[in-house]
Amino acid sequence: MAIPPSSIESLRASLTSSLIFTPGDEGYPESLRRWSDTGRKQAGIVIQPTTESDIVTALNWSQSQQTPIDLAIKCGGHSVSGTSSSSGGLVIDLSRLNTVSVDPSSQTITVAGGAVWRDVDETAAKYGLAAVGGTVNHTGVGGLTLGGGYGWLSGQYGLTIDNLLSARVVLGNGEIVTASERENPDLFWALRGAGYNFGIVTEFTFQGYEQKDPVYAGILAYTPDKVERVIEILNGLLLDKPDPRSGAIAIFARPPGAPVPMVNVLVFYNGTQEEGEARFAELLALEHVANTISMIPYSQMNSLQNPMATYGDRKSFKGVFFNPPLSPSFAGTMLAEFTEKVQSDADLGASGMILEFYDMGKTVSVPRDATAFASRGTTQNGIITLRWSDASKDLEHRAWARDVQERWKGLLEGEGGENLDVRGEAGVPQYINYAEPGDAVVGNIYGSNLPRLKELKRKFDPTNVFRKMHPIPLD
Ligand SMILES: Cc1cc2nc3c(=O)[nH]c(=O)nc-3n(C[C@H](O)[C@H](O)[C@H](O)COP(=O)(O)OP(=O)(O)OC[C@H]3O[C@@H](n4cnc5c(N)ncnc54)[C@H](O)[C@@H]3O)c2cc1C
């Protein structure tokens, strides 16, 4: 239902720091823009505040109207299903709240709730520091952190949430609180893995780490016939020669000009060129068609995938997971099926299948019940990311991706084992941030942390104001 114009006017009059967009305003179409067009919705009103007080005013307004107003919070806007968008309701778009400040003495980095990782990487670098952030630097600090957060530095320092020291949160009743190990520790627990259900985070403080030296990084590209050997090498590096300074992502995708999807491996080594070359010697020795590896500042690392992850078009983002060693023949089958799919429709040319190979030692050293993050385990994550422009193909492409997602789940179920509970009653294998609502293929994305999360939801958000991203039931 449309928001009455008089209500909109009363909100407009009470805001002091915000840009405000309603249908028909200049800038309104741009204010709806998301990373994927599938995430775009026609909001009733979008506000872009720069103060907490405007956030509180808008939040209170949305909750006090006679007819409830749908509320969405936006940071980087990467939700493909539109959990940071609203049809007809209020969007609080935090993107102008994007300051980053560094305390060199404690090496801590304080980040406003609407910043993207580029803001963090570039500011931290000025102080010779780095934070554990996402691998595509235009993703939002907000969504990525509140769902856990993996990045190139996770091998050394764990998840993004493992390096979160405190957060300022606007609760559903408009109260502003700090959450940390000392203040509101139960809220702090919930924020780290299920955070989008508990409030609007206006500020995150992270532990940073010294990162003055460049890193060894770039892409090695192989023809499809090399897929099994590449996966064998990546399995071996992960399991037989674990090294927390190292990581790799295999990306099945068609580089510009290539006739078919290739096997592209993005490698990372936080060390010298010699160390990187030694680490990836087997990959370097395998015949490849391109090699972009060089020594680069860490602050550039998370821009390397940007050309493959640009804004625009329609996208589906379906998380998969596997328990290493990944079967090379299964990976080969997946590449063949992916190739068949993208070759069948020129509109799908910019799609990809992504498989991460991260050292999980540091991540699993934290007990699963120490934070709300339920998929803390040794399973690795991947994403099937289809990209197309024809909206009439939405159902068809999503159905294909869901089917393939089920096949990955089936592989895991066939293997069995301690970390592989697809029912989700114990540790869950699926990463919450790679599972948009409706896409979780595990039965319970919060696993054994769900009962405590329900209790805390009743305590901190009893009227269920925040319910768009993997809602936690109140009962
Ligand atoms: C191209 C791409 C690359 C990615 N790479 C990685 C990666 O390397 N590592 C990784 O772990 N994940 C990665 N992800 C997944 C990513 O973590 C999630 O998509 C995340 O939700 C994106 O956050 P956002 O702020 O950009 O999105 P948004 O759509 O703005 O937000 C996502 C959800 O979080 C909520 N939210 C956001 N900020 C706040 C806040 N401050 N307070 C309260 N709620 C908030 C929103 O309401 C929404 O429900 C990637 C995703 C994409 C699309």
C-alpha cells in the first residue's frame, strides 16, 4: 500500500541531514540502483542520512504509522533478492555514512555502517594496515560483516566477525547501544553471524593488522581440459601443504574474447615473490594461457575481481559448498554443464562458477558457539553466479542454478562426515551470506545457534522490525 503523502511530508520535515528521494524526484531512479537489477524495487521513500539521529527519526516514523511501513536497510546493495530494497516502503540507505578512521596506536579501524570495503582497504593502507574484508571491494562492510565475512586474510586472522571489536547499533525501538565483549555481549554474539536481524549498525570497529609489504597475486588461466589437474593441485595445496598466508579461487568464466569458459585461478600469497612462486609452483608449471601475477599492494587485492563483478543486469547468486578434497571429476562435470548452459544463450556470457580454497585453520579455531555464525567449519564455499539481461528468463535461469546447487549438496550428502549437516541441526555447511533468503539448501541456516538467536531476537527486536535477511522467528 502506498504511503500517504502527508506521512511522507511529516518525515521529510523532521529529517535534518538526509537526502530524500520519492517517486518522481530527480535522483529517485538512481537511489534504487543495486548491484543486480533483480535487487531493485520501487521504494515509497529512500533516505540517505549522514547522522544517527536521522536514522532514529526515520525508523521511529516507520514504526509509528497506522499502517505498518516496510523497512529496508541498505549498505553496499549487493543483495540480489532485494533484502536491502523495499516495494513501496522506506529504505534507509547508509551509503553516505562511509567514513573510515584509524587509530594507529591500537591498529583499530572504525568504519561507518554504510562504507564499502574499498573505503576500508584504501584508508587502512595509508597507515600500513589491512582488515579482513571481502574480496570484491565494492561490497558493503555492513552486509558482509553481519553475515560473517571471508576474505584473503581469513587464513591468518579468521573471519571478518572474528576481528570485530565493537559495533554501534540502532535497535528497533530507536535506542542506540554499543555491542562488544564488555557491553551488551549477548547482542554482540548475535551480530556476529546473524546481525541483520537485530538492528541498524552505524559503526563497526575492527582490529587491523600490519600490512606494509605487497602481496603476490593475480590470475592464471587454463583451457578447460586442465580443470581436473587444477582442482587436484588446489586440493593438494589446501590439505597437504596448509599455509594461512595463502588462498586461491577457481573461477569458471569466459574472459573477453575467449570462445568458451576457461579455468581461471586467482592466487594470493601474503609474502614475497619467491615465496609465492614456490607456493604455486605446480600451477605455474601447468601449461596456462594467461598469467597476470605480480606483486601488488594489499589495497589493490580486492579490486582484481571487480571487472568480473560489475554492476548491472539480472543476477542469481547461489551458494554451494564442498568438503575438500573436491572431486576433480565432479568439478569437471560442473564445468562441462556450466559451459553448456552459458553457450546455449549469448545473454549468459558474463556468468561464472566460483570455488574458494581458503585455509580454514584460524576460522575453525574459534568455537562454533562463540558467535552466531553457524557455518564455521572446514567446508569451502562457492557461488554459481548467473548474469543475464532478459527478465523473461528469470525463472529458467534460476531453476537451472538451483538444480546445480542441489547437485553440490548431493555430493556433500554422499560424502557424510562431521561438518556436513545439511539439515542444519548441528554445524551447517552453507555460508549465510552466499544464501539469499529462499536459497538456503540447508534446513536451518542458523544450525545449533538458532535457539539462542530466538531468545535474543525476543529481547532485542521483539516487534520484529528487522526481518528481511534470513528472518529469525520470534516463537
Ligand atoms: C560480487 C560479490 C562478491 C562477494 N564477495 C564476498 C567475499 O569475498 N566474502 C564474503 O564473505 N562475502 C562476499 N559476498 C557476499 C556478501 O557478503 C553479501 O552479499 C553481503 O550481504 C553484501 O552486503 P552489502 O552491504 O553489499 O549488501 P546490502 O544488499 O546492502 O545488504 C545485505 C543485507 O545486510 C543488511 N545490512 C547491510 N548493512 C547493514 C547495516 N549497517 N546494519 C544493518 N543491516 C545491514 C541489509 O539490510 C541486507 O539485508 C560477495 C557478494 C557479491 C555480490
